[in-house]
Amino acid sequence: MPTLLALNLTLFQCLNAPAGLSGAGLWVAAFLAEGLIAGAPLVLAAGWLRARPGERQMVTSALAAVALGGLCSTLLGLLLPMPRPFMAGIGHTYLAHAADPSFPSDHVTLLATLALVLLRAPGRAQRLSGTGLLVAAAFTGWARVFLGVHFPLDIVGAFAIAACCAAVATSALTRPLLAAVTVRAEQLYRHLLAYPIARGWLNP
């Protein structure tokens, strides 16, 4: 454990931004750290609206995996309340953040969980979306270390949690339950959006 913590600190010092960061470099890093996650709900909405009947269970699985990931992230934060770099007086911080537990990164957990579920989808469009989200998760993780609000281990932990939650949400054990949830959700969707569906603007 001491070796792992030492490696974590060494990697942070290598990846953290230097003193005096400003201008375009700071703006781009801040966008990567905070902005990419906004694309996640758009990807899910598009995946649902563009999917054909029978293809929407992967979106339901993604939502279930994200909920499980959020729960795991919260519990780990309570059980392992690791301080953020700025809370320990380490490195340079360029992003305002609450002084809450650092491990794991919630942003990366969400993005990576969605990505790893969609990468298992049968549809090519959903797999492409998963690839894009996985790249977004990697950039988000790097930026949050670069700006001083996370350690590298927080990002690695987030990817590990995401892999576990994606595996659970797409497993044979959860598939029947999520299939039933998807059927109910599709019924509600067709009822609420009956007009645009009837016009052919949306897939039924």
C-alpha cells in the first residue's frame, strides 16, 4: 500500500499543471474536466430515440449501470474518505471544487460506465457512441488530475468501478429484469410521444 500511494503521488506530480497556468490551456483543460460529461445524457437520449424496437434495452442497462456506479462511488467515498490534492496541500489547483472525498472520480465513473455498457451493444451506432464516451472519460480523467482536483488513483478506481457495474448491468442475471423495465418504458414513451411517432419523426 505505501508503494501504491507513493506511485500515486509521483504520477500526480508528473501530470499536475505547472504554476501560472492561464489562457487557452486553462480554458481547454477546464472544458475537458467539466464540459464533456454534459454529452452523456444527449448520447443516451439519442440512443433511445433513434433505436428500433428491441434495441433499447442497452439504454436501460446503461442507466442501471450508472445508478449502480453512483451508489458504489458514494459508498467508497464514505468508507475510504481520501482527501483531494488541494485538501492535502499538494500540487496546483485550477478548478473550484468542494472539499469532499477524492476517490473515485464521479465524472469518470459516469462516463466510463456508460461507455463500457454501450460498447457491448449489438448496434454499430451505439458502439460508436460508447467509443466516444470512453475517449471522453479518459480526457476528463486526465484534465481533472491536471487541474489538481483528483489523484491518478481516483481515475483508475473509477474505470475499475465502471467495468464492474457495466458487467453487472449486462449480465444474464439482470437481463430479464431490465427487459421488463424496458418494455414499460417503451410503452410510456409511445404514449407520451405518440404524435411525433405517428408522423414518422421518431422511431416507435
